[in-house]
Amino acid sequence: MQIRLKQEALRNRAGGSSCGEGGRENHTELRPSRWFARNHWVAAHARGRSTKHGETNLNPHSNPEPLLTQHHRQESGGVEEARCSTARWEGGCGQPVSLKPVEANQKNVTQGRTCLKEERDSRKNVTQVITCLKEERDSRKNVTQGRTCLKEERDSRKNEDQKTKADTTLSEKCGDMGEVSKIRAGCKRMCKGHLNKVNSVHFSGDSRHLVSGSLDGKLIIWDIYTGNKTQIIPLMSAWVMSVAFSPSGNFVASGGMDNQCTVHDINNRDSTGAAKISRELMGYEGFLSSMRFLDDTNLITGSGDMKVIHWDVQTGKKVVEFFGHSGDVATMSLAPDMNCFVTGSVDRTIKVWDLRDTKTCKQTFWGHTSDVNSVYFHPSGFAIGSGSEDKTARMWDLRSDQQLAEYKPPTSNSGFTCCGLSKSGRYILCGSDDNTIHFWDTMKTTHQGTLQGHDNRITSLAVTDNGIGFATSSWDMGVRVWGL
Amino acid sequence: MAQLSNLQQQRLMVEQLRREASLKRLPVSEVVEEIKQFILQHEPEDYLLIGFSSQKNNPFRERASCDIL
């Protein structure tokens, strides 16, 4: 439209209806300001179309038909002359010119046309892109809002369902259970030997050997029947946070601030006489906080980079990585049937995972108001005990997917760092920052007493498989074994 | 796992919540009953609870010295 007007204006100025002769004198001044319009006009001519203004009597120079015809004629040997095809108002002279410049001109024109097209396209694209970006930003905002709403809805649905299933409380149901006597266990063995804080203990499957890891950079394997050391394993890194004994008793795993998990073979010594390093598992971005052997080949680790990884120790390769936690994984416990395991984390949740279906976490328990420092599977496999920084210990049930009980000592001063359950599951024991071990009757939720002995914070607690006793480690450099 | 955009992370979280919300839950009365039964059944094995029937089984017992006759 604009082009038409412009051309009409030009014609008018030129003083004639035909843009032929009349415009010849003036066309040099009459340059449209818009490159766009100009080239469109030129391009249109080059294409051989009549321009939009419907003018048929065009400047013969800019009419491509003669050009083409001339070109063809030249090819066929005709003797027609070619004329300058530049538009009049562009400064074209209309004089006969050799074909070559004409061809070149046509090339320029085509190029001009392509440039024009590209520019038009790119302008369209840019506008489109801007609109797209805006829309995307808006939709993202909406989607995030939508997601938060959805999340809340799911949470509340979960809570509602849990409430409908909570048709009774633990204490009600267990009113008819007999009372348990006050705890009679005492310290039976004092395992001395570490030269620095002891961070972790774990029993072997034979319920006789215990491994402890300390910041002095050593793993010591104890025979708890006698209280003697059976082996001392020096570590590459002194910053050990967690140890594990394989059920067979053939391997120990340790890890900590060195961000790697080292598996030692107890039965094979290397040249220095220490237990041979069987495998070093690397690739962690955080400290190793917990690990457990499923058997001599399979090890599961939890670490400060929120990862839970199942390794094949023989090949040293990851079998599966479990995603879900949003904070450091602090603790882990295997189910008695070895099909599931549970992890506790700094993100205040306890997650249950299934080894047979590893894509997602099966259940999440919310309730603790601070870091979950320790979890322990109930011997029945139906429930989980946990101890937390929020100074409570709790019992959670897997099948009704909710908390069954909360255990608090009479004077609640310190968080719980470790927990365990007795063989039947009647007692829950928690080691605390206040240097004592607290006992509760899990069913009646009554506090049964404390065990004194350690002089500093208790870091770890391990219960034997056969239930004869349990062991604790502490920052006072000691390892104590408790029994009757 | 590759870095997921915020949107994708939210999506995953919502799916996880959906899964968890649709769990089949048993009533508490039933589950507590079963746990109770388990505990009562295994009480005899729980030495911390009932102690050792005979001190021979207790690895922590005081070892009596042997008299050589």
C-alpha cells in the first residue's frame, strides 16, 4: 500500500501519469526513504510482476521482461540491445548497456530480494521469539504456582488418609501388655585403644566381632567376648565418620570426610601386614555418613551430597543411585529381609527404599523437626525407630504410613545421635549428646532409664544380631559393650 | 543425574507426592496388633528384656577360674 502511494507521489512529482519520460529528469531526487519499499519495488520488477500500483507502462528499463527476452535473445544469437535496468528513481539512466552488467544487476537484485526476505523473516522471528519468551516466563510462573498448589494438595490428601487410618493410638492398644522391668543392662566391656574420638561402631554377623572407626585414623576389630583387639587397620584418611561390617565378617567398609568409601578384606593382608584394601569407591561430592553391607558383594552408602548409592564391591561399579533426599543423608538401616532399607536425613525426612524397585522412594515420613540422626529397622520389618536432633525418638509404621509414638526423656536437653531396638523390638535405645543412653518401652512409650558410663557425647550405637547386647562409641575415645 | 531445571524438579516432586499420597494404608489398630504379636512371640529371645535363663549362654558372664584337681 505504502509502496503504491510512494510511487504515485513520485509520479505526481514527476508530473505525469506515465513514469516513463516524465520522471526522467526528476527521478534522481526522488529517493524513497525506506530501503524496504525501494527494494521491494525493485524486487517486484525483477520478478517480472507488475507493481502494486498497477502501472503497466513502466520504465522500460525496469521492466524485466525485455531484460529476460534480451538475455534469451543474446543466447540465441539475437542482436537486441540491453538497457540499464536500475530503477529510474535509483539513478538508473535507461541507456543501453552490455548484458554483463545487466546480469550483475539482476544478481544484485536477486540478492537484494533475498536480503529483504531474510530481514523480513528475521524481524518476524525476533518478534516471535520475544513473544515466546514472554509466554514461557509467564507459563513458568504459573506452573510453579500450580506445582506448589498441587504439592500442598497431595500433602493434605496424604495427611487426611493417614488420619482416617489412625483409629487408635499405640498406648491404647498396648494397655494390656505387661510392664517391663527397669533396665538391668550394664557395661560389660570397656574397649580401650583408640587415641581419638570414636565415631562409629558396627557388629559383624557373628555377633562377636565389632569394628570401630576413630579420628585417630584407625579401624579396630574387637572380640567382645574377651574385649581384645583382633586387628588394627590403619586408614589412608583419618577422617572416618562411618564404618560397616559385612554379615559374613569378611569385609569392613569405612568412609568419611575423604569423600570415598574404602573396603578392606579382613582375611587378606597386604605387604605391610595390614588388611588389604579390596576396593575404593569414589565419585562422591560429599562426606560418607553411613554404609551397610547387604552381603560381601553389595554395599549401600549414604553421603553428604544427598546421594544413596548401591555398589557392587567386586567390580567397583555403581549398581543404582537412589534420588530423593534434599539434604545430607545421615543414617541408614537395612530391613531384616534385606529387601528394603531406610535412610534418615538432614532434610528431616525418613525415606524407605526398595531394592527390587529402585526408581523412586517408596515412602517418606515427615514429623521430626530437625535432622534425623539415626534410623533403625524394627526386627519385625513393620516399623522403624528413629532418633533426631530435635531431642525426640519416634516410632513409625510402614503399613499405616504414619508415626506411632514419640519418645522423650523426662528432662529433654539434648538431641539423640544414634538409636537401636532390642531383638524383640520391645526396647528402643538412644545414645544422646548428654553422654547417656536412654531406654524406652516402645509399646507403652514409658522411659525406662538411662545408662551412664561415657564421659562425652555418644556417637554411635550397634546392637548384636542375636540380641545379647549392644555397643556404643563416644568422643571420650572409648568403646563400651553393654549386656546383662 | 544431570542438572534439572526448576520446573522439571518440581514436576518430579509432584509425581513423587502423587505416588505417596495414593499408598494403600492399613488402619493403625491392625498394624499395632501385629507388632504387638511379634514382640510377644520374640520376647524369650530378647536377652535385654528377660535376661539369660542360664548363665552359660551369657558371653559376658564372669568366668569362674578352673581348679585343677
